[in-house]
Amino acid sequence: MDSKLAYDWNNFRLCRAKLNNRKDNFQDVLDPYVISNGWFRINFATFSLEPDSNLKAADANAVVQTINRLGLNSDDQYVNERARAVYAYVENRLSMSELRRFYPFLASEIAAQKFDLNFLGQFRKTLQNPQVRAALQSQGLL
């Protein structure tokens, strides 16, 4: 690693400090500016990230290593943030344009997986259940 690049604008990345600290100098973390869209997928049942099923084995393994290294599925903060954003979208508290601005990955996954067609109705039906709503509210997800 070239320390001269530390203050080079071409080397600048917007990232949460927690993720940067977890990445450290490990080389098994994928660079989001190098990979193609669609390498990572969200499982809307669990809000966890997964490699796209069409990836080559080596690329899928790299996605899994990145997810594990950064704690993207094991850190409840990240999983819950994804869940809160999706539930806000389901309840029309967050528009697609707001998703694109604040949660571009989620917006792209909602479009790619045709969320409105495949999942939205079931999410809304589930949220009509008072016990489910109460449980999600107690967890800070609504």
C-alpha cells in the first residue's frame, strides 16, 4: 500500500468508519467501484446480503468473504437499517426517489427483484397483523 495515496482525491471513498475499520488492510474485501452491479443481492425475507446466483464460484466466494469480513449480515445495525428502509418504503414513508438517494443499493434491488410485484403485497398483509406490528415496533423496525 502506498502511503502517499492517503490524501489523494482519486483514492477517496465515502464509507462508514466502522466498515473502514473492519476492512483494515485485508485484500479480500471487494472494491465497490470495481465490481459490477448485481454481484450482491438482498434476501427480502431476512434482509441479509447474498451473492448473485449467476456469479462464477470465485466471484461468489469473494462476495461472501466481503460480507463476512465487513459483518454486513452479522451486525444487527446494518441488517436492521435495511429492514427499516424497506418497511418505510412498504408503508409509503419513503419514496423510491428517496430510496435512490439514501439507499441506492436497496433501490436497485427493489427494481431488480420486482419487489412491488413479488413482495409488496405480502409485506403489507403481514404488517396488518397487530402482533407482527407490535413486535417490529418493539425492535425499532417500524
